[in-house]
Amino acid sequence: MNDTATSPAAPVEAAAVRGRRPAARFAAAMVLLVAAWAGASVAAVANGPVRIPPSHVVSVLAARAGVEVGAFAERERLVIERLRLPRVVLATLAGASLAAAGATMQALFRNPLADPGLLGVSSGAATGAVAAIAAGLGAASIWLVSGAAFTGALGAVGLVYLLGAPGGRPHPGSLLLAGVAVSAFLGSVTAVVIALVPPDEALRGILFWLAGGFSGASWAYVRVVAWPIAAGLFVLGLAGRQLNLLSVSDEVAASSGVQLGRTRALLLGAATLVTAASVSVSGTIGFVGLVVPHVLRLVLGPDYRHLLPASMVAGAAVLVGADTVARTVVRPAELQVGMVTALIGAPVFAVILLRQRSRLAIQL
């Protein structure tokens, strides 16, 4: 008989080994994900109607940081700094937000099919933006459309809370049902508005906004959404332990000292904030918040202390890559990013469901 396996210290040693392996796997995954995001970002800046060598891209970015590492043309600098770089930054912020919000929703609702639009955020933003475009506000200022989308998103979540959290005590089941009802209602309102809009440029703008994209990206957009997204992601990034406990059961979380109502409201509020800010400038982009946490969970396990930061980086890399594909695959035309994420995300999610349908059936 193996003396090591039967010694009193063996369980402790085994637990230590198990503790090191996830940490090492997480560190390796983060290195790979950051490298993937950096590579996708350089490719995104380099590719477009004007092809810029990657070495020139690096030189321009280094020059912005005050370091001279190579030569580049002034025209290349203008294209990078004014057109492509803000688009990459906006896609990075939106991808990180949607993926982190998706992982948070899946933990709080203990539902592997939860996504950032579960509380009506996406449908509320869509209704607000579509109403603004139909009223002709988009011609006056694109900021009015984004503001209407942000207001609609927060208004939808407020209505969900009013219906699903009586007495200010949010419950996962009640919020889920309220979110489904509010999303269905707002989806019908959006459809009615679209049906009443004449087939002109307003309708085209509505359809493009509903498909999601970053064609209107600018540094002004980045400055507006960066602060709420950074604040929300900071809150979510510190909540790994609480999400681990809440993903098991309320009883386990409460016995470990988690204040259920306050913690759930704070995390849902942070997830709503980052989603609303992202959707207000990018339109509705699906599958990022649903698929990215699923794929990473297969690799890293269910520990949200690892899953949340990895989801942020992976979501950023995925959306930057999807935006590059949308801009280049049918040049000189441009697809909407939401089309690309749906075309890629739906088959990937179908494969995940087929591989894990027995376990998912038990969870559901």
C-alpha cells in the first residue's frame, strides 16, 4: 500500500496541488488571452481600405507613448489615431463589458443560459435608440441616439426591479421572469415603431443599430463610456468570492457572511451599468456575454476569481477580432459586428450545448 496516499497529510497535499494547478492554468490563460487581444488589436489597426504594415502600427503606437521605434507616414498616423484606434478601444471596452456582465449574470441567476440582456438592458436600449431615430433625433446628433439608448436600458432595468424585487429584495427567479416579460414587451414596442417608420434612411439607421457595430466610433465616445465601464468592471472584478458563493446557493452565501440583497443589487447594478454603456454606443451585439464565459469555464473551471478577469480579456479580444472581420471580409462593403458574432457564436454555443447537454439539463 502507498504510505503517502494513506497518511494524514495526503489530503492537505492533494488540496495544495489542486490549488496550484488552477492558479498556474489561469496565469497561462491570461498570458495567451492578452497576447490574443494585442495581436487582434494590431491586426485591426493595420487592416482596412488603407493597408498599414504592422511594424508601422507599432511605431505609431510607440510614438503616442513618447518612444521612437521606427518610421511611419503622416497619413498612416492620422488613419490610425483618428479612425482605427478609437474603434479598437471601443470594441475592447464593449467586449470586456459584455463578457464580464454575462459571467456575472450566469452566477447570480445560477443559469448557464443567462446573458447581459437578461434584465431587459438590450431591449430597453433598442427601444430608446429606435424611438430616437424614428423621431429624427439621429439627424440632429448621434449623441441623442446614444443617450436615448442608455436611458432606455436603465429604464428597462428599473421596471424589471419594480416587478421582480418587491420591497427592494431582488430574487433570481422573480427577476428572471420580470426580465423576460419586460424584454418581450419592449421588443414588441420596437417592432411597432419599425413598422411605422417610412422606408428611408431612418429605417436603414434603425436596422444597422439593431445589428450592432462600431462604424461611428470616435474618441468622444470612448471618453464618455470609459468611466462608467471602468467603474462597473472594477466592482465586478473584486466580486469573485461573492459570485462563487452566490452561484452555489443563497444559504451557502449567507452562512459565509454575504449580505444577499445588498450584494446581489450591487453586482446586478454594475453588470447593468457596463452593458448599458456599451450598448448605447455599439448597438445590440449578441453571443459575446453568453459564449465567452462558457468557453472559459471549460478551460479554467467555475472559480469566478479566475473566470471574471479572463472573460474581460477574452471578450475584448473576440469583439476586436469580430469587428476586424466585419470591416474586411466583404470589402469595400462592411458587415455589422452583431452579424459576425451571431454567425460565429451560435454554432460554437450549439457545440457546447451538445457536449454538455446532460449536465446543463441537471442545472436547469
